[in-house]
Amino acid sequence: MDLNLEKKVGIVTGAGGAICGEIAKGLAKEGARVAIWDKNREAAAAKAAEISAAGGAAVGIACDVLSKDSVAGALDETLAAYESVDILVNGAGGSHKDATTSAEMEFFDIEPEALQRVMDLNYMSAVLPAQAVGRIFAAKKAGAILNISSIGAMAPLSRSISYSNGKAATSNFTQWLAVHMAQTYSPAIRVNAIAPGFCLTGQNRFLLVEQDTGKPTARGRQIIDQVPMGRLGQPEELAGAALWLVSDQASFVTGSIVVVDGGYTAFGGV
Ligand code: NAD
């Protein structure tokens, strides 16, 4: 199957991290030129260097996707490097201890600012780049947006309150934007999402692995027991679905949320 991604330009936010770093590497392997947007400047530069060393084309750009000015600046830098944009992957997101219930943190005591921060990180993180890059797609009447939602959007994950709420908003936004872009600007602007299951990465390590022993936490073990495949996912296992959705092979697919979870959401627990 030819994905026809050669010469396309893709922006991948949060690509200094695990999952979106793999998506960025996958895009570059298929011949796309990739702009890595990440709040962590060093991580963005390192991922771009890794891709370049492997023969791909990539540029690392420091960007806080929750700041309209920072997004505008990153887009300017991307256009200066590559002239155009064809693909936007909204991957920046994550959970945080401050907005997660635990033995030390009851729901009643969570600070509203902490809830809002995690909500923004998992919802506005998709909206702001989609506004900036979507304007370019509207003008050229083509483009593909891929949001990274979560299985927590479908049935909320215990403890992770605003993470689940924010991802639910992102799934809903994916469908809204798919309809809006197709009806208002062009049916050739497609908007989809993937909903990854559990992968061990920087954003959830504190929940899944004991810091001192490296062994699974009770929650980590509970999750593995709920996955019919009996394991956590690897970040690179998300790239296949992501590349397909942003490619012309998915030309009639918009407003879809593709689950990649080892069977977790298909399992009723019995
Ligand atoms: P990660 O922590 O490895 O990567 C997240 C990256 O986002 C980091 O490099 C971080 O610097 C960047 N980032 C954070 N805030 C930012 C901001 N304001 N602006 C720009 N960049 C910012 O996490 P990951 O597990 O690779 O997660 C990638 C995406 O996949 C996230 O949206 C996450 O919620 C989602 N997801 C992950 C899992 C999982 O099990 N790991 C499951 C479902 C969904």
C-alpha cells in the first residue's frame, strides 16, 4: 500500500515524547518532511537530529501548544523551513499527579487550577494548532488533521479525572471539526483521531510503575489483566494507524476515532 507521503510536510506536536516521536519517525521514513513541535526544546531538537541522522528531513521547534503566540511563531518557523503544511498531528497531552485522585489526594481537594491545566493540556492542545494550521488547509482546500485522544475518552479512567474529560472533549472536537471543515471549506480536509490504549511512557509512568523497584504498580497490573493481549502497547505500535489516517489511503475517512488498545475496550472483564 503506497501512502504517498513523499514531499508532504507534517507538523507533529508533542513529538519530543514517546508516541508522537514514533509517529514523526514514521512520517519521515515515508518521505515526509517533519516539523517537531514540543514544549521541551531539547527533546524536539534531539528527535529532529535522530530523524536527520537516519536520512529523514526534520526540524525541531520549541512550541507551547497552549499559547496562541507560541503556536503562531512555530508555524512561521515551519513555513520558513518547508513553505507549506499538509498534515497536523496534535499529540501534546498527558496526565499529572495534581489532577489525579490518590490516597493522598481526594477528589474534593483537587485544586481547580490543576483540573483546568490538565483539561487544557488534553483539549485546547488540539484546538489551538488546529485553528492556526486549519486556516492554511482552508485556503488550499486540502489537509489532514490527526488528534491523539485516548481510550479514557470512551469510558473514563478511574482517578484520572480531567485527563479523561479532556480527551473526551478532543474526541468530540475531532468529529465537530471533521464536519465543519468538510462542509465549510473542502471535503478534502479530513480530521480524525486515534485512541491509544495503555503504553508505558513519560506521562503515565508515575501511575504504572513503582519508582523504586521498577515493578508494575497495583494499577499497572490491573490494566495488564484487562488487556486481552496481556501487555502494554509500545509507542511504535501507534504509528501504523496514524500514518494510514493522514495518508490518501484514508481519503473517505473523516470524523473517525480509531482505537489501538490490544482489545482493552472490547473486553467486558469476564
Ligand atoms: P510523552 O510524555 O512521552 O510525550 C508528550 C510530549 O508532549 C512531551 O514531549 C512533552 O514535552 C510534550 N508537551 C507537553 N505539554 C506540551 C505543550 N504545552 N506544548 C507542546 N508540547 C507539550 O507522552 P506520550 O505517552 O507519548 O503521549 C503522547 C500523546 O498520546 C498524549 O496526548 C497522550 O495523552 C496520548 N496517550 C498516551 C497514552 C499512553 O498510554 N502513553 C494512552 C492514550 C493516549
